[in-house]
Amino acid sequence: MTDEAMKLAAFAQMIKALQRDAAEILEAVNAAATHIDEGHRNSAVGALCVLDFHLERVNALKTAVLTLHRVEPL
């Protein structure tokens, strides 16, 4: 496998991970919105607690993709 092919494969895996995290983020936000609509403020805040992990991972993956691209653009 060439360096370019390996880089593309790595990008593809990172993008898939970003998609999974984005889905988890959206699910948590939707759950919080549902709880708010039902008048359950504490439950809404609790639903948002899971966001930290996913947001940190999205930021790390985004940084990795940008760094790899800056080092050796395709």
C-alpha cells in the first residue's frame, strides 16, 4: 500500500469515527430537548453530560486530520 493510500485509509477511518460521534452528539441533544419539552430540567442536563467525551474526541480527530493534511497534502 502506498503512503497516499494509507493516508486516505486513515482519513476514511477518522471521518467514520467523526460520523459516529456526531450521531451520538445529536442523540444526546435530542434527548435533552425531549426532557426539556417534558419539563424535566435535571434530566435534560444529565442527557448533556455525555457530550464532553464526544466533543473532545471530535476535536482530537479534526485536529489529526488537519495536521496530517498540512504535513503531507494529498
